[in-house]
Amino acid sequence: MYIIVIGGGGVGSELAHNLSEKNFDVVVIEKNPERARRLGDLYDVMVLEDNGANVLALEKAGVRSADMVIAVTEIDEINIIACMLAKRYGVPLTVARVRNADYAHGSTILDPHQLGIDLMISPERSAAYEISRMLHFPEACEIEYFSRGRVMMLSLVAGPDAPIVRTPFRQLNLPPGCIIVGISEGQDKFIIPGGNDVIKPGARVYLLGRSRTLKDISFLLLHERIRIKRVAIFGGGGIGFELAKLLEESRSPFEVKLVEKDGERCAQLSRELSHTLILHGEPTDLDFIHVEEIADTDAVVAVSGDDRTNIILGVLAKQWGVKKIICEVVDPQFTPVYGALGLESIVNPHLITAAQILRFTHREDLLSLSILNNERAEILELVLPETARVAHKTVAEANFPRGMLIGSIIRGQEVIIPRGQDRLLPGDHLVIFTLPEISGQLERYFAAAEKEGRRANRPLERGKAK
Amino acid sequence: MRRLRMFYLLGIMLLFLAAMMVLAALWSIGEQEADRPAFLKAVAITAAAGALLCILGYPSRHGQTTLAESFSLVSLAWLLAGFFGGLPFYFYDGFGGTLLDAFFEAVSGFTTTGATVIADVESLPRGLLFWRSLTQWLGGMGIIVLFLAVLPRFGFKSTTLYRAELPGPVAERFVPRVVETARWLWLIYAAFTVLQTLLLMLCGLNLYDALAHALTTMPTGGFSTYNASVAALENPAAEVVITIFMFLSGVNFTLHYRLLHRDRKALKSEELRFYVAVLAMAAALVAANIAPLYGGDILLSLRRSAFQVVSIATTTGYASADFDAWPHFSRVLLFFLMFLGACGGSTGGGIKQTRLLLLLKHARRELLRLIHPSAVATVKLDDQAVSEETLRGVAGFTFLYILFFVLTTLALSWMDLDFTTAASAAASALGNIGPGLGLVGPSFTHQAVPAAGKALLSLMMIMGRLEIYTVLVLFLPESRRIFKKVSGGGDY
């Protein structure tokens, strides 16, 4: 697959990294010489120093034979124009990062497809959705929904007194309808458990199963249920604003305080938000926090756009005894720091966006894909084609490699947590949990035997042969 | 000669008034026509004055004008309309009043106040009575706005004129051009008037009474063709129809326009909801208060209270009962409703519901700031941010309104009027309502007010109608500089 990425900022470089690792051919168009050089040095991609909304630059990048154009510069209009141009060149898939929601939903006469955009993404909005989900289900560090919310994946930290801790895996007595798909310990260890593996206290456990079952299962790992009502958001940037808006629209009532240090931005926020209390002040000014009673809250969301501030806020919030702390990771380098300080719930907008786009690079029968725990695992939902290798086989017969696990089968209204003898039928929705090292093998098991149909006119998919 | 430019438009206005007088005089044909000489004299003088002004102003009718001229034009137009509009009354033998009384009557008409000095309205010939109603209808949507609608181009800044005459804190436009907006306003206004006339006729009124009452309901005027106002009709159905149309004319006309264009969101307007809530609550309270007076007849007291509350709150000023004879609570409540008034952008007067709503929201924000000194909050109406300038304007206006009320009340009590009479007459004149309480109550006229008081009240009526600022700028010595400030300040 030949992919052109326009814009080499946070999302762009994350994509360049991720896509080149997956053996795609990637060309990055970046205007800033400094950034362009750095990208070329770090990843196995070709870098063009140019403006992405420029026809000549696109031609030079090989837009005529590209399979996909991803425009993720900071400027909405450039991204939209780049996609429109790419569509005119006949590029099958275009993705644009568009911050301003009005472009996506504001008009009834012009939808993104008419603009030539197949997928419109906004890292800020996606991150805000993610955080909002966490606030609605505060016990979990990560939450993903599949099959229109019927199946859900949760990750939780096992408390020291939890009943499932220190018991060999095969003796665990989980309620029917759910399964532990992964365990992560410390910085690097991530396993798909079996037989004699033991969950240690403090480990992060990944559970997959029916949403109804999972919502009550937290007692296995934790203490009592937490209910979040008061939320303090630090940082009124894109994520902070989108989150406040989501919480205002939410059915469960939240009392939201939003702290922003820029006065102009505060005024703008107060015009666009209605119930949120907007406070003008430095997020790390302790006097200010005391006077405005910000510390007296159920949840702290640190989305200041600066890792140092977010880390300080996270640590402070721990000290205040806040029930739920969610931090935004701006630079992925700092991810281990958050972990080391015990800040479990982190959100990386670039990663979320990259996952959204990666879903697009896969085949069309892939319904969703999420990257977990800083790229240590992937979870995806797909429809099993008639001609796939594992169709009509039982799970045992399919003989999946270690590191690949069918989490659930959704067949019509039924949600099955598969065991060895369960059969995979064509048309089933499968939720699959894999480690990134072997995610390249997914094709072998689940892809249709022969390509046909909608994208027949596309050039051969290079780099996917593996 | 820049001042002459104003003359042209004023002249046209007077010619137009003369034509309207002729229209009113037609109603007397076939009767004893006692008012024919009065109308003849008035029409002749008005037309002559108009023609003179036109001729003087004709050469300089085009070209740019200053804001000062535009504001002065509006105020002058209303003063002149009051003077010339009063002539038919003055020349009529049965009127029996002075020139000032005639001026008061006409100003009360044009400003849609509805206060009268004529004790026996029923004795007036039909032509004169119709003229009285017609003045209210012409003044309701604004004399100048009418000209904007009819005359597409003359040298004046139509934007300023529109803002100067239209009530409410923000002069909204719903179509891009002011002229087009003015046309829509008049169209909606006229359509409602026709509809109400037809409905009143269905209730059993004759064409003359139906039209006369429709002409004074839509502008929230309140002149009736009977001494006892609407009570004299003794027609419950007509009372209900009038209540509904008073309510409608108290609604922001922008909402009418939007509803006409199937914009259902217009019903979600905060001001509309506030307006309905205030009226409903007041009507319920008054009904409970007056129920014993009507022998516990809930329906009758509800009908009476709804009519009176809507009539006073929309600043119409009809009476379907002598509300001055009601218990204290009802009288006090009605007195306060005089200040509240109708919605912004309606034909009603008063401080306006929008302003009160904005002040309430402003106060709530100040309260929040006490405990959260760093809070940044924007006052919003219908999810739209309201600028600080508008808020300052609203606060300033409300202050001036109360100030003029206090001063007028003081001046009237100096003239030996009792507190109830003085206060209610002042509130009623500023709010363009009409009747007050005490000696100016619904069963009396303003004849009890001395001449100086009538002059003062006439001025207050124009002040109230033009929302104070427009008139006030005339009195400022450095008016020119102030004019610029006003224009720079946006919608006050």
C-alpha cells in the first residue's frame, strides 16, 4: 500500500512511524525543514519538504499511484483542499484531520464525501470522547466498545485484595460471558495469559465480554464502584473544550470546572459553553486552586497540552485524593514517566487518531481497531468472509498462534465467548486481540481468499504481501 | 444648508398625515358630519405645512447625513406628528380642550399610550374617533420605520433611524436590508390587524368597532371607541380575541417572522418563554386575588385577570373591568407590570422583558463571581453570547427609565396629585400604557392632571416610545460628539 501523509506534526509522525513499521510505503510531505529532516532520520519514510495543498508537491509525492492520502496538518483548510485534490487524482482513500466540527456537521448540502474526504478525524474530539468514556466508567483505565456497544473491552488495575489476584489462571472462576484477554505488568511485559499465569497485584488486566456482564465485574479486581460527579479540567484547548461540551451534553449530570490560563481563550470558551464554570488562572498555581476550591473534586483531567504541567497536575491530584485522574500524553516519550508515577489513565490523542486511520488501511471488512496501552496490543473487530481460511473451523482447529485470541463472536443477537469447540461461521463478527508483532499474520487467517468487489480498480497492494 | 435636508422628510410625513386624516374623515360621511370643518382645517394646515417643508427641503434631499441629524429627525417627527395630529381634535367644537389637550391626545395616540383627556369618548363623531385609533396604528410600528418601508431611498441613514425607533435592547434584522426588514414588519403588522378585525366581526362586532379595536390592539395602544373601554362591548368572545392579539403584539416581531417561515426553533426563544411565564404567573395570582370579588367564579375572574394582566404587561391599556377597584395586591402587581412591559422588538413599551431577563442573568453572574473571583462567564440569550456593551446599555437604560419615573412622579406630586395617581400616571406614560390608578384610573381621564403635568407626561410618552436615548441626545449641548459615541457603542 502506497500512502502519502501530509503534515509531519504529532499525528503525522506517529502515523509515519506506525505505517512504516507495518511495511507500507510512506511519503510524508512536511513544510517545516527542521521537522522534515527529523522525520527522515527517525523512520523509514520518504520526506518531501513542501506544502501539501499544492498540486505539484502532490504529483511529486506520487499521488497518481497512491492508495491513500492522509492530511493531518494543523490547518483544517489545507487538509480539506489536499483531500479534494487527491480525490481528483483518483486516490481511493482520503483522510483529513478537521478540528472544526462545523465542517463535518454544520451543513446539510455538503457532506465530507462531497468534499472528497472519506474519513474526517479530529484528534481532539476523539481524545475527548475517550476521556468522557473513562469518566462515565471511572474504574477502567481503557474502554473500547464493539458491535454497537454490546461487547466491551476494559482494562483495570487489580487491587491487592481483589479475589482474582495470585490465583493461577486456570483456576480462576470468571462469570460466564467474559474473558481475560491480556495482562500487562510493569513497563514492558504484556502477555496473553493461559494456564499457569498469575495476576499480580497492581497489574493491568484486560477483560473482554458482554457489556452487561462487564459493568458489574469490577468487584473482582477492585473495591466499590466510583461515581464521578465533579470534574476539574485543566487546559481549555481543543480537548478541554470538546470534553466540557460532551460532559454538558451527557445525560448524567456533571459539575465541570475548566481552568485555562489565557484570558482571551477563557472568554471564547465561555461564549461557547453553557454550564461549565470557566476559571481563568495558571493550572499549577496552588493559591488559585485553593481559592477556587478546585481540589475538591471527583476527577481531574489534565489536558494542558504540556507534559510537564500534566505530570505535575497528576501528582498533585493524587495528593488531594482525587478518585480519578486522567492525563493527556503529548509526547509519547513521556509515557513511562506517567506509568512510573502511578498515573494509570492516560490518553494520547495522536495514538487514538493513528488507530482510527490504521483501521482504514486494513481491509473493508474491518469494523474497528484500537491500539492499547501504548502500542503493546491491538484489538479489532471484523466480519469473517466466506472464503477466509478459518471459516467453518472450530477455534481449536484454526490453530491460532500464541499472541492472537478470539475474544468474542457476535452472531446475530448472540454474543459468544468462544472455547476450543466453538465454530467460526462466515458473517460472524469477531473481536480479536493480538500483539502487534503478529498482527501482520491476521490476513492469513481472516482475509477473504481472493480480492473482489468494491476496490477492484485499485492498484495491487504493495507491502501487504507479507 | 444641511438642516433643510431634514425638512423634506418631515414635509413628506406631514403630507402623509394629512392624507390619513382624510381617510379617517371618510367614516363621518353619511352622518351629521359635525367634524367636517375640523378635519378640513386640520388637513389644510397640515398639508400646507408639509408642502412648505417639502419645498424648502427639496433641493438638498439627497446626500449624506450625520447621525445627529438622523436622531434629531426621529424625535422631531414624533413631536410634529403630535402637534399636527392633534389639530382635528382642537378644531372640533365638542372637544372643549386647549391646544395642549389636543397635543396630549395625539401624542398619547402616536406613542400608543392610550391615555385620554376626553371624558365622553362616545360623543365624538365617528371620523374623529377613527382618527384617534388610526394614530395609534400608525405609531405602533414606528412612523419612520413606515417611511423606510415605503420610501426606498432618501438621504438618511436608514440603519440609525431603524434603531432609533424600534424598541428593545438589540435592533434585530431578519433580512439583510433594513428597508426590507421594515417592509416585513409592516406586512406582519398589517396582516395581524386584518385577521383580528375579521375575528372580532365573527364575534359579533360591527366593522367599525372591529376595525377601531384592531387598530389599537396591534400597536398595544388601548384607545377604545367606548367610555368604558372593552368592558362596554360586553362580549366575552371578543375579550378573548383581544387578549390573544394583545399577547401576540407583545411578542418580538422577529419571532413572528421566523414562525411565518416555519422556523420552529423560534418557540424556544428564552424571552418568549420568560414572557409567557411572567404573564401566566401574574394572571394566576391576580385571578386568585380577585376571585372573591366575582363571587368565587373562577372562570370569570380568570378571564378578567388574564385580560387585565396582558393588557397592562403588553402596555396596551384596555380595561375590561375597573381594576382600580380590585384588592391592593392586584393593583400593586399591575403597577409593577407597567414597568416590565412586553418583549423587545414588539409594539409594546415598558422596560421590556429581554432587558429584565438580561439583568437577572447579569446579577446571577455577579453572584457567581463573589465565590469564584477568577470565573469567566458570558451572559447568553438563546445560546448566543450577549456583549458586555449591550449589558451596559441595558443597565444604563433601566437606570434612566427608573430615574425619569422618579423625577416625573416628584414633579406630578408637586402639582398636588396624590402618590398613587402621580406614580401610576408617570409609570403609565413612560411605559405607553394609558390608564393608571387613582385619579387617572380606568374609569377616569387624565383631565385631572394640570396643564404642566400634561405637557410633562406627553414628553415622557415620547421618551418612553423612543426608549429615552433617542430623545435625550437632543438635549445634550455637545450633541454631535455624543451622537458619535452612541453610534460607536453599537446597540445600546
